[in-house]
Amino acid sequence: MPLDDGQHDRPGLDQLLERVARGDRLSFEQVYDMVAPAAYGVVLRVLRDPAQAEEVTQEVLVEVWRSAARFEAARGSGMSWVMTIAHHRAVDRVRAAQAATDREDRVARLEVRRPYDEVVESVETSLEWERLRRCLYGLTQLQRESVTYAYYGGYTYREVAELLKVPLGTVKTRMRDGLIRMRDCLGVER
């Protein structure tokens, strides 16, 4: 008489998954024991981080519990179904981690700004003013007075005409000619 090891009376993974689909917790414990090590192995090969692999394996087993009703034995074995879930979950974790890294990189690039340097800023401002002053003194006296009153004094064309005691049309012509010469001197493109 052969020894009975109890194996032939035990249901297979496919049958256990059918029971889990009906909410049988004891069957899920057996499923867990049967598939957890293999699922962990699949996940670990993808993630290469034991702590994350444990976490994802737990997610896989929760999904097996919740979605056991979707298992169809006619489409493949229970083990391949669970391993497919495990692989997909691991790949999703890698993609999520990569997306987070990409987001952090984009934010970091946006936050990189040129540091403010008072000395450089002061020198640049001084050079700009010197250049502006040189161009301003390249104008005729009448052009320079008109531009200075209007742009630095804040006067209107009519007020500039009254201050210089010249007709309004003359002020407008001086201003236009003076600004054209300033633009050319400063190298400003139209």
C-alpha cells in the first residue's frame, strides 16, 4: 500500500483561484503560499531592489485577491496569470519612477537661474549708461535737448516746444531724427 503524502487531495492553483473568486480566504492563503515566492522573483528581476520588490509583490497579491474572478483557466494556467500580473506591476513601478525622475529633472532645470551678481550687474549698468551717454552726445544740440526733455524730463512734445521756444513740428522732427540716430548708434534693430 503506497504512502499518502496528501498531495493528490489538494486542489491545484487554478481551482484555488476559482474559490478565491468566490471570496474563500483559506483558499487565498494557499494561493499566497504557492505564488508569492515566484511573484517576488519576477518582480525582483525587473526592479532589482528587494524592498521595492516586496512592496510590489504585496500589491500583486492584493490584485490577485481582488481580480481572481477575471482568471480564466481556458486562457492559461493560474501561475502564468499571476506572473503576468507581477511583471506588469513591476514594469509600471519602473515607469512611474522614471516619470517622477523626469518631472524632478524638468523642475530642477526650470529652477536653475543665473545667480545675481551685484558687481556684474553694476558694471553692465554702468557700461549701458556710458554707451547711451556717448550716443546722446553724438546728436546735435537741438536733438539732444529735445530727446533729453522728452525722455528724461518726462515732458510732452508740446511742453518741449514751449521750453525750447520752437514750433511743435520742429520738435517732432528733431525728436524723430534724434531717435533714429540713437537707434543706429546703439545698434538696435527695427
